[in-house]
Amino acid sequence: MKSSYDEIAKTPIEYLKGVGPDKGRLLREELSIAVFEDLLMYFPFRYVDRTGFYQISDIPNAPGEIQIVGKLISLQMLVGKNRRRRLVGRFSDGKQSVEVVWFKSVAALEKLLQLNTPYVLFGKPQNYQGVWSFAHPELEPHTPDTAGQFGAFYPVYSSTEKLTARGLNGRAIGKLVKALLPKFSGTIVDNLPPDYVEKYRFVTREEALFGLHFPANEAMMRRARFRLVFEEFFFVQLGMVRQKLINKSKIKGNIIEHVGPVFKRFYDHVLPFPLTGAQKRVVREIRRDMGSGAQMNRLLQGDVGSGKTIVALLSMLLALDNGLQACLMAPTEILARQHFIGLSELLEPLGVPIAILTGSTSAPERRRILAGLQTAEIPFVVGTHALLEDRVQFAALGLAVIDEQHRFGVAQRSRLWAKNPIPPHILVMTATPIPRTLAMSLYGDLDVSVIDELPPGRKPITTKHYFENKRLAIYGFMKDQIALGRQIYVVFPLIKESEKQDYQDLISGFESICRAFPEPHYQVSVVHGQLPPDVKDQEMQAFVEGKTHIMVATTVIEVGVNVPNASVMVIESAERFGLSQLHQLRGRVGRGAEQSYCILMTGYKLGKEARTRMKTMEETNDGFRISEVDLALRGPGEMTGTRQSGVVQFKVADLVKDGAILSAARAAAIEILRVDPRLEMPQHIATRDFFITHYAEKHSWSRIS
């Protein structure tokens, strides 16, 4: 009787022929391959076309890896000065010969390889001082079916140094996969609804899995990949869309629908500038959510300076007019203080109290704030992670605003729910524009609002990249801007406050600026993390008040100050910053009516990625366009700082390349759950069972009923 898929899938990897206990342990440790199913889902990272053959004379014009039919005509073991051995030989195609060399597993290879026996050599030729050679080429016996053991379209699997040392290089892993697949033959059932299999003309799941490992040709590989990419996206989106439906149908929220006197007074008499059309649209979306009776879970995206904070404050005032409190949580004390200062100024004419609670809040002040929150005497509070502490209790928390959500974990966000019998509405804000595909994967369970319009009067920031030889010209430009009454930021990279080299770069840069801009004609501030907080505040305040012309700083000013009169941002060693951070820093200028400039200073030696970053910054001010380039350069994990937590780790799908498939998969998930929320229809049973088996840890299916 044939075993079922589940029985085969959960078989420990040690029981596969050629593995055993030692290699099994290494596969677990190195590649997280513990059972047969893990190996089934361990796919090649690229393919090589093994249908073409070359002559040695073709090598100078050959593309990358090639294969040649010929014979080993010599082979000898050589010992170097450090006693390391290498196996060196000559490989001939009958007309010319080329050197071949191996540095690992040389004793086994010396016994295995035979002179004057037909082989197919496969590898990448290297030219050293005019001589062509192959390092660690693959040699396999030349047979009538010489397209290779795995077929013409040859899979390449990644391995690790430890596995390779134990004989499990990429090729050996491929052999294990080839031995594994027949065990699954006939057991792999389809997990997608039949309508979509037919709509997209998908191959079966078994054909896709087998075809992605060992495709007969490129067309088969593409069909297999298309099916599996859709599948990965579909099940992730199924979980997120379900969660969204649960939030809307099961999780009740306070009904905040009354537009009261405080909101009206602020809107009519205090609001410092008219709202943009985008801001008005987002406020309407938030009002609709908070008045629906269901808990709001909304992501608010907007570029630096687009006016997200005003939208957040208007939402908080709506909560206040409906007898509820609101909090705003920020990831750092600097950002929390920036929000507190800005909101305090706006609320002062209204006489509405607001407090700030951080790790450095004094004990007496903390007691006062905690008491005020419990009695609702303090309707609004801004804070850091300190707001999550159990002793922080509210009389009636109606809205929680979370800034820069990607710096908080989902578990931290959910702790805010416990602050009120009815979970507060959640408004997540980010000034880091998120590519559409990444937003769907990270925040697919949230509704999304976008402020895609800057306040009127803002001129696009002119960005230029210069090398060190333009330093004097840049200083001259800075002096011209100061003569016009403008102020200037000069930012140095400080990756870690403890890195002495970075600190020395900052101090030496500060001293250079002071020499080029001497007192009493010029005044220079300096701000960095090693300054005492009171000194840092004094330096920042002097710049805010226009008492100093130049602020030399680290990235603390990324979120630290708002000075409309600052029109120039000079970023030193700009190649050391990521695109997102460069864009955030640039957003510190361009806040007034005057033309603003961002100057990127770099060393002469720039890698390809650094050049792409500089070129992108010069070409566009569009944060969403920049985020797309950033995603392509860094990948989703590094871009959001959540490689270890938060970003879905796809096995086949690629958020950069597969955006269209992701959109289709999300649309399919929405359509299916709209007609069958519990997936009880016969055509959806297999889909539900697969979801429960493979995604239950992330999304509890029982919560839908």
C-alpha cells in the first residue's frame, strides 16, 4: 500500500538514501532541512543550459559556465609551501588543452578520475596572466546522453562550506532531490481552487514541484515557477485578508462619529495651513473607519513633510470629542519628543492637556501622568515603548497612533489592545514609503491610506552628487546661501555611537567647517549622540531659533528638528547611507517656500550599488519610486530592518519581480473569501486543509468562526 503524502513528507531526512545521521544533522543545522518535505521545498537558485558544447578554442568568446567534451591527458598531486595539496591536470578536446585544478577533496578525486577516458567538463574558465584554466570543474563520464545527469536544463543548488566538506555540495544535494522525488510521485494533491487552476492554466502542483527541480527546458521551468509563486502569495494573502475580515466583523471598536467643538475649533481657527486634498481624503477614510463600529486597523503612508502628523492629530481630536483618549507611540525618545513639542504647540490654543512618557521620565512626573491617564484628566499622551508597560492604564483609550510601525513587532502592537475593554482603533504611520508589493506582504491585514500630495508652495529639492575635489566650490555655495539668510545641515554617518572612527570623522568634519566658516561671521552647532541631553537640546534649539547658521550632526536630525529656514542638506560619505535614509535626511530641507538643495558628497571609489543610489537621488524626489529601487537593491528584509521578524520569507516568490502575480493572488484571495469566508464549499476544502496545515501558526483558522 502506497504511503500518503503526509507520511512521506514528515519522514526524517536521515532515512533518505545517501544521508544518514551525520549528514542529516548537518542538513538540519545548515539548511533547516529536517524532513523529506523540507528537501522537496529546497529549490535550485539558478539553472544552467547544458545543451550546448564548446571547443577550447571558443573559450575567449564563451559566456560564463561552459561544457567541453574531451579527456584528461595528465594528472598530478602538488604540495605547496604551506603543505596544502592541490590536484592539477591537463584536459584536451583533441585539438587544444587547458589546465584544470582542484583544491578540495583532492585525495578522493585522484582515485576517482581516470586518464584518457572521455569526460564532459563543466565549469567557468578563468584567465590568469594570459593562461586559461578551470578551478574545481565538474567532470562526468561522456555517454550518448551527455546532456547531463539531470537533463538539459541543469539545476544549481546552494550549499555551505560545512556541507561541502562532508560531500554535500550543490551537485550532491541535487542527487538527493532526484532520489527523493519518486517517493512523492502520485501523492501531491492540488491546493488551489479549480477555478483558478483553469483560469491561469496552471500545471498540477506535482508537475510544478518536480518541474522546478528538474525542468526539461526553460519554458517548463517558467510554468512551474509561475504556479508556485502564485501559490505562495495566495496563501499568505489568504491569511491576511481573513484577518482583515475578522477585524471588521468580529472585533468591535468604539464608535467615533461625532464631530465636536474641539475638532471644529481646531479646524477653523488653529490649523496652521489648509489641508491638501490627500489629507482631506485620508481624514474621511479614518472617520469612516472609526464610525463603523468595527476596530480600525489602518496604515497611513506619506513622504517626509506630507502632513501625516496633522492627520493623526485630527483623528485624536475626533476621539476626544467622543469622550475617549488617544496615545501616539514612537520608536525613539527623540522622535517622541519631536511629536510632543509639535502637538503641544498646536493644542495650546485649545487648552487640551498632553503628556510625554518615556524611559527618562522622572518618577514624580511618571506618577502624575499615570494618575492623569487613569482619570482621563490627560486625554492625550505621546511616548515610546514605555506606553506598553502594564502600569500604564487609561480611563478610555479610543485611538492608538503608532509611528514608524516597522520598528515595532506585531506582539508589541497587540499589547495596546489590552489597554481598553474595547480595543482602541489603530492608526499606523510611516514616513518611509513602502513599495506596493512589500506593503501587501507586510500590512496585508490593514487598510491603507496614502498621502501622495505635498503641501502647496513646496518646491522640489535639487539634489546633486559631488566628489571631494568639489569641496571648495561647495563651501562657496554654502556661504552664498547663508548670505541669503538660509541655514544648512551637514550630516556625517554614525552607524554606531561607539564606533571611534565615525566619531573622529564627525569631529574632524566639524573642525574643518569651523575653519572654513570662522567666527564671528558664522556660528556652527554640533549635535551627536555622545553629547549630554541638555547640551544636545541647547544646540538644536540654537539652530531652530536661527542663532547658528550651520548644524553639523549625525543622523539624529533625521527625525529631530523641523526648521523651514534650512535650505541646504550636505550629506558627507553619502555612499554609507541607504536610499531610504538619504531620502529621509533630504526631507529635513524643502520645508519653506525657498528653493532647497541636497548635496551628496562621496569618495571616488564607488561600487555599482552606491552609484545607483546617488543617481536615483539625483533623478527623483518621489519617495515611492525611491522605495522601489531600494527594494530591488536590498531586498525586503534589510529594507525594513525585519529580516528576522515580520517579513515573510518566500521560497520561490520575489517581491521585486513578481508584483503582478502578487496582485492577482491577493485579488483571488479576496474573491474567494467574499463568497466562502470559512472555505466550506467542496471546491475549497483542499485549499482550507492546506492552509491549516502550513499556515496555522501565523493565522488561527478557528478565529473565523
